[in-house]
Amino acid sequence: MSVLRAAASLTGLLMGVLLTADPAGATQTHGAPEGLYVHQIAHLFFIVSMGTLEFWLRQRNLVREQGWKYIQLAAILFILWNLGAMTVHFMDEHLDLLGIRKVGFWRIHIDSLPGHFGLALLYYLLKLDHLLCVPAMYFLYRGLRRLLAEAEAESAGESPP
Amino acid sequence: MTASFVPILLVDVAGSLGMILLAFLCLRLALRLRLLAPTNIIWTYLLWLCYALSIFAVSRSAGHILKQLLLMTGHAAIWAEIRPYSGAVNSFSFMVVGAVTLFFERSWQIYQQISKDKQALQVAHAQLLDLNQNLESRVRERTMALTLSEAKYRRIFEGSRDMVAVVDGEGRILDLNPAGHRLLSPAAAPSVAGKIDFKCYLAQRRDWEQLTAALRGAGAVSSLELDLVLPDGSARRTLLSGSLAEGPQGEPPTIHLMIKDIEQQRRMREQMAQAEKLASIGELSAGVAHEINNPLGIILGYTQLMLRGERPETERFQDLKTIEKHVRHCQSIIGDLLSFARSSPPQRGPVDIHPLIDEVLQFMQYQGDLAQIEIHKIYDDHIAPLHLDAKKIKQVLINLIMNASYAMGKRGTLTLTTRRDPAGGHMILDVADTGCGIHPKDLARIFDPFFTTKPTDQGTGLGLSVSYGIIKNHGGDIRVASRAGQGTTFSILLPLSPAAGDASDAGAEKADGS
């Protein structure tokens, strides 16, 4: 009997919510900051996954092999790149910290709060993020090439080069 | 801070192009790896990682290049339209990279377990396949090996000349080899629930307790001398070895016994001891007889000289006659002792044994010694004439037949049997009576000089000693088997070939000469 009573109560509550709801509340609107948050969370997820990969490679002792060592370096560089990218995104969205404007065609001016010149310099350097992600991709390429060579040698019954 | 925009532009554009190029190169390598081993989960992971990074590289790099171009050409509004899409794809590609990597760690563990299970299954499959393919031949080989082993041990069990028996803790015989059947004659023994009780064969019931106690203590016994009593009442000396065997599947322990019949050896030992004893007595007797014989001869000579000068009716003549009679009696005893000691060689000639026996029997019947005795003669007609001293052999026969007659009293059966020794080389003459038999304690002494069970005035105790000496002097042997109350059998063994007897003569002459 108590179960039937609880079920009836729950049904009544649900009906009440549905019948009295504002039509505009059926779906949530997503404003501009959500895209940034999702992107930053994606970067964070990328960092966690690369950290997991690095941990797994150490745990399995695979880093003793040259191919996996390259892949480990790639994971570390990707982590650094993600950290840098997250920082730049943060700075871009907080205009009260820095102000960026073009001065002519080939020059830019970065305004910073007095005594925070370092922030401007950091922003400038972090804008060169390809200096981290391209080497990361390169080490991934080297690692894969090494692993492929070893796998091919193994399948051919030879010792790896 | 004012700085050049060129480095940012160059690094952005060149880096973007490099990212695209490297991403596709990585994808190509990952595809090749995947092709090498399509089921390898690591290569699968790397392929998915490269897919995601390629999407990311294309989306981001193309976006960056486009951004730079649009901004430089003053189309910032267009870029503002495109930017959210590029950012969303970038976020998506990051998510894919993260998801693939995190799921890969879990998938790897599952894959490892599956690989182990797969290997175990492959091993088990190979073993099962091998077993299935070779089961029949293996069963055949094992069966053959088992059969051969069983046959080998069965041959040992069946072929053993000694008794082998398996008995339970209560002494019931569970298995018995043919030698055991021959020894124990279990068909004639009492059985309980179809099982023969080994304990009933033991002469001493306490032997079983001692045997089981020793087996429980040490697990085995060896060379234990035991007397068995067979269903026909005869006793056998045996040498027993045994061990306690635990059941392979927890059955009650059984006792494995190996029993060697050493009755024959025991008898031989006794006979050898008897022969040595008699030989020692013989040497002593011969020495004493020689020493006494000469003075007796002198006494007899002087007595006879004195008799010549005496008239027969005088008292002195009667006294001298008494002396002469006793001296002659002493000489007779001395003669018997010398015969026992085999100091004089027999006068041999070819003798047909059967007429000789008949002659002795006729003489004895004529004397009336065998009036009420039934006589059976079982002769082996194939026995050739022997090389014997007929007179001395007659003396032996008379001694034995007189003893038999005395043992049987008024009635009885006397059986004389001649036969060839199965081993060859000897003729055996059995003189068997149905008399009172000889007590076991007297058996070892019957050939001793002066040993007699007769009253003092009925025997000197030299008859069997003399007979023993005569037979030994012929290179033969004399044996006795007797059971108290049932009769006695004397067996005389005489060599069939003259050479064996002659060798014995030489020994006798040598002994006499010394």
C-alpha cells in the first residue's frame, strides 16, 4: 500500500511540474562564454589524457623502447602546448588584463597594466604555440616510424634496427 | 609593448602547414601499423589518436591560415562567422583524443586478459587436439605396458619356488602362488568364509602376534625362522620375510609374505652335525679299542695257557673259563666299536642285493623273530649287482630288521623296498616298520655308540652304530625318518658304481693306518 501511495504522489508531482512549466524553460540557451568553457574543458581533457598516456607508458616500462620514448615526449609537449593554449585563451577573454591592437601592417601593440610587462611578453611568446605542438607531432611521427620498423622486422622474423 | 607581428604570422602559418603534414604522415604510419596486425589494440589506439589529431590539425591549421588571410584582406566579419565552427571542431577533436586515450587504458587491461585467456585456450586446444588424436594409441601403449608389467610380476609370483602370499590383517590368505599351494595344501585346511587362515599353519600361535608387531613397528621383517604345521601334521621349518603394504586407495593394509621352505636344509644341517659327531666318536672309539684290544689279547692268551694246565673239573678251571668268556665278550664289543669306527676295510665283491635281503629274511624267519610280522617286499628289478661286503651288509640288515621287530612287538608290517635314487648314483633300500616309532628327542642319538632304549640286558646299543659304520665304509649313507606311534623307516643308500665305494675304502684304510 505504501508503494502505491508513493507512486501516486510522484505521478502527481510530475504532472504538476509539466502542466505549470513556462514553455521557454523547455531547453536551455547557450550564450557566448559556454563555447570558451567547453574549449577550455576540452584542453583540460586533452591534458588529462596525455598525462594518462605518459603514466601508462612508464607503468608498462615501454619507455625503454625508443619508439615509445618519442611518443612519451610527444605527450609531454602536447601537455605543455595545451597549458599554453589555455593561458592564451584566458588572456584573450580578459581584456582588462591586456589590450592588443595592430600598429601598422606588420606590428602589434600589447597594452598591459602598469608593472605587468611580463604578462605582455608572456602573451607574445604564447602566441608562438606552434613551437610546441609541431615538435609534439614530429615526435609522434618519429615514434610511429620506429614502432612500424620494429613491427615490420618482427613480422619478417628479423631483429629490429 | 609593441612588437613585430611577423614572427607570429610566420610561425602560425608555417606551423599550421607543418601540423597538417605531420598529422597525415602519422596517420599513414598508423594505418600501416594497423595493417600489419589488425587485432593489435595498441596499433588501433594509435590509429584512432592519429585520426583525431589529423582532424584537429586540419581544423585548427586551416582555421589559422584562413584567419590570417581574412584578417589581412580585411574580412574580419567572415572570420567571425567561421571561428565558432573551427573552435567547435577543435574542441571535438580534443575530446576524441582524450576519450580514445582514456578508454584505451581500460581496453588495454581487458585486451591483456583476453590475450592471456586466448593463449590458455590455444594451449588447452592444442593439448586436447593432441590427446584426441593420440588417445587411442596412448591407451594402447599404456595397456600394453600394463599388460607386460602385470605379466612380468605375475611370472615372478607364479614362478617363484618359494611361497608368496598376501594376507590381510587378520591373517586370512588373500592370494597364494603355486609354490604356496604346494607347501600349504590349502584345500585340506579349514577355511572361514572361503579364506584360509594363515595363523592355523603356525606351530606357535604367538608367532603371529610377534610377526604383526614387528611389521607394525618396522614395516618389514626378514629371515625370520618359523615352524609351520601342515594339514597332514608334518612340520616344516621355514624362513619368512614380510612387509606391510598400504592400500593405494586407502584400503586396509595387507601383509606380503615370502616363505622359503628350509626343512631340507635343516635336516641336512642336522645330518651333518650328526655325521661330525659320529665321526668324532668313531675316532675316539677306534683309539680306545686299539688300546684295549691288545691287553685283552694278552689276557686271553695267558688265560688259555693256564687253562691247558688245569683239569676241567677244578674250580680254578671254571674261574679261568669265566675270564675267557668275558674277555671274548669284550673283544666282541671292541670289534663292534672298530666296525663303527670303520677302521677295517670291507671285503667287497659283486652282490645281487635282492637275494641277499631274501637270505636275511629267511634266516630271521627261521630264527622265529618275524613269526607274526607281515612282510612286504617291493623290489626294483632294474638294480644291477652292487659292489659290497655281503657279510657286513647282512649284519646291517639283521640289525635293522631286529630293531623293527622289537619296535613292532608281536604284530606289524615290515616293508622292504629297493629303488634307485632319483638323483642317480645310489640304490636306496628302505626298511620300514609300523612299530612304536622313535621319539623325536632320541632321533639325534640313535647312531651313538651304547645308546639304546632297550632294557639293559637286551641290547648293547652298538647295533645301529655298527650299521652306520658299515654303510659309511661302503661310501653310502643311512637315514631315518620316524613318527612316534606310527613307525620308522631306515633308508640305506649304497653306491651303484664300484668307484664310489672304493674311494671310501681308501679313506677307511688311511684311517686304519693312522
